Amino acid sequence: MPRSHRDLRRALEHLQASNWRAAHEIVQKDEDSPLACWAHGIVHLMEGDLPNARYWYGQAKRAFPAAPDAKSETRALSRALDEKS
């Protein structure tokens, strides 16, 4: 089920606070939205599960970063959400 923009904003707030578990609770409920899938990939970057992160980046139709960095990816996701507002 697609998550609302507000839900993705909440997930982003958790990612910004390095609380990947709380973000995961939100984004794992949406396997269709590219932004939620990207956020899901960032969750797994933070967790240290790179194969799972790579999978979710693929679901989001995003290239997996050559040098994965959750903080820079979180900033990029924030900009993308701002563009959707």
C-alpha cells in the first residue's frame, strides 16, 4: 500500500535522527513507491545490510552509490521529497 507524503516525511525524520528501525516500520509497508523504496534502501545502508540496500535501490530504479553514504543519501531523499511537495 503506498504511503502518504506525510508518512515518508516521518520516515525521513527518523533517518535524519539515525533511527533506521523506526523508519523501517514506515517504509516496509510500501513496496510500490519509488521514494519509499529508496528510503527502504537507505534504512538498510544504515543497518549495514548492503545486499538488501542494493535490492531496494533497484526497486526504486536508482543506481546504487559507488560509495554508499546514508547521510548524503538522506539529504538527497529530503530534496526529492521537497520537489514532490
